[in-house]
Amino acid sequence: MRFNYCVLSIAIFSLSACAWVEPTPQSEQVSVVKSFNVKSCKLLRTSTVSVTQKVGIITRGDERVKEELIILAKNKAGEIVGILSLWNR
């Protein structure tokens, strides 16, 4: 029984270290900048993203959650860039 608990613990900890969100090719065209650098830009669309901070009994680190939120936001922005490039053809 103790062996099963150890294997389960190792599996849970290794899962918590994995990146669950992968960047898309379109997101490579997107840069994250401070708001004061984009005052002359036009707002095209807003989006909301979310990730899970707690997996079972494991709480994921704030940095990992922040990284995945940024990846998701860049993925969404990349979708908009793709749509705009189709319109401009």
C-alpha cells in the first residue's frame, strides 16, 4: 500500500510540473508589452483566459499559472492576427 502511495505522489508531482498549455504558431507573432507602449494602438477585441491553479490536492505555482495565462492570451491574440491577415488579402 505504501508503494502505491509513493507512485501516486510521484505521478501527481510530475503532472504539476508539466506545461498544459502549448503556444500556437500564430502566437509567435504576438509580443507582450506594457500598456503605455500601445497608446496609439486601436483596441480590436478583448478576451478572457483562465487556467487551473489547483490539480487535486496540488496547488500549482504562481509563476507556472502566470506563464500559461500569457501563452493563452498570446494564442488568442494570434487568432486575431490570423483573421486580420485574411481580411487584408
